Amino acid sequence: MGRLLAVELARLGHRVDIFDAGSAAAEHSAATVAAAMLAPLAESAITEPGVVRMGHHALTRWPQLLQSLAQPVFFQQAGTLIVWHRQDAAEAQRFTRQLESNQTTLPELPTLQKLDSGALAAAEPALAHRFAQGLHLPGEGQLDNRQLLAALVVEMERLSVRTHWHTPQSPEAFAPGTPGQPDWVLDCRGLGARGQWHALRGVRGEVVRIHAPDVTLQRPTRLVHPRYPIYIAPKQDHLFVIGATEIESDDLSPASVRSTLELLSAAYAVHPGFAEGRILEVATQCRPTLPDNLPAIRQPRPGVLEINGLYRHGFMISPALLDVTLEVLNTGQSALSQRFDLSLDLAPHTPASSSATARAFA
């Protein structure tokens, strides 16, 4: 979020500094561990309509944002495939009914497609004869999160954003609007902001990255399961990001044997070619989450904006939060936020000039 804002503000002509407690590689951030799927209809099963609208907005915005970057980023919009084993058919029916109901509430989303075995084989040849039926959610997508983070660093350098790596900061270090100080401070630190936003909590996730040359999947695939519904996000060159676990904990210790076995067993059940894959990484991180599991933007004092609570939907909703934040900086309000049912807690505002300075904390 901080890097997206820094790039867009610099592109608009603002002078921008970015402070980060980590390095340019963002190796300790939730954004690095994420699978970066853009799946608003699939996620509608567990979140609110406003978040789904943000995700739908992002499907249009991401190609625009990526096109402006000097360095290419893998982006795919071939939809989401959902499959299940026969013993989980009842759970799949419940899930399908829920998505159909959500589409009634959100008619802007493309209609899901029910696939029999033949249609499933045509959509995803690697899964032919493995599943009797499935769902295809058209228009959904994904990107390569690590390529994006690296490309944003290149873009910040190109746009003369002053970067301060290994330099933790907090809004209290600045007095926005006073001589020698920035006009705005934008706090995008995730769980690093808990000292100021006490309601934040961590929700742990565990992800496996596998190189599996024997597996070819055309799009992100989700397996319906009553206990551990997994996702498999295929990146470039037969790299797969596999995850499922969501644990109410701030624990950043290594992944447990149980959850790793469940992830790998479920992936093998989707395609046996994963058995000969190579485990490149088993990573854990905690997502910054507010009590209602929804994002929010607030202004605790003039010149300071805090953007947080992206939970498990960071890449899916960050373009929407970017556009809302830009509206707030320009006008003091945001029409988009009403469309997204986004919580805004703002102080009286004076629009920024074209030469405004900003400090972003990532």
C-alpha cells in the first residue's frame, strides 16, 4: 500500500519520501508471502459486499497501474477454478448456493459457470478425469506479488522518490504542515502501526512455494474442503503458491508439521505431479486485521492518514484503497468510499497543492 501510494503521488508531481523498517526486498512483510489472487466473487463467501466491490474495481485498475510501470509484472485474468472431491459434494453445493446468492446482491460480477467433467477438462486439461464437476468464476485474476514489489522500487527510483530502508518511523516523528515538515504523513505500516491503532491484530497465514515442472494449471484453483479449503496459484515457470491456513494468532514461528502436511496432501490430491515438485519455501506471516475484518482509513490529526486492516485481501483491494486515499488527499472526502462501504474517519481538510510533500510509511 505504501509503495503504491508513493509511486502514484510522485507521478502526480508530489515530492515523496518513503520510510520502511525493512529492506527494498520487503522480506518481512505480509505482501511478500501473499498469493496475490484477485478473486472478488470467490472471496464473497467470507467477506462483505463492500470488499467485493473493491475487488471488482481492482480488476480494472490493476492493468492500468501495471501498464505504467517500467518493469513487467506477471498479471493473469483467466478466472478462478473451483473443484471438489465427491465426498465434499454437499459442502460444494452449499458454497455454490452462497456464491449465487452473492451475485444477486452484486450483479456487476460476472456470472459463475458450472462445469461438468467435459467442460472442466476443456477449461483445465491438467485436471481432466480428476474431478467430476467444478465452477469457473470468469474475469478473476492474479499477479506476481514479488515482481510487483520489485517493480514499484524501480518506479520509485525512476520518479525520484527518496527511499529510507531499514528506517522505522511513526507519525509522531513529524509535524505535518509546519515549516520544514511534510504536508501529509501516510501510515501504511500494517501491524507495525499497532502502537497507534490498538484494535489491530494479526491473523496468521502459512504458504508453500513449490516448483513443479510436471504440473500445468491455467489459472488459480481452489479446492472446496470442510476443514482446509486450499488455493493453488500458478505463477510463471511452473512456480505454484499454495495456501489455506488462517489462524487467529500473532505467532510468526515456522509453519507447523500438521498444516504443512495438510497443504501438501491437498495439493497432491488436486494433481499428483506435485509429488515430484521441489519445495522452495514454507513461509508464515500475519495479516493486519481490524475487529470487523474490514479495511479502514482514518485521520487521527490534521495531515496524518492511516490506511490499514487489509486482512487477507491486500492485493485484491489495494487499488480501491489507493483511489480512495487520492480522493481524500485532493478533496477531503471520497465518493468511492461510499460505494465500497469503507470506514472513513476524517478531520477537516484543506486540499493539497500540486507541490505538496508526503511521507509514506510502508
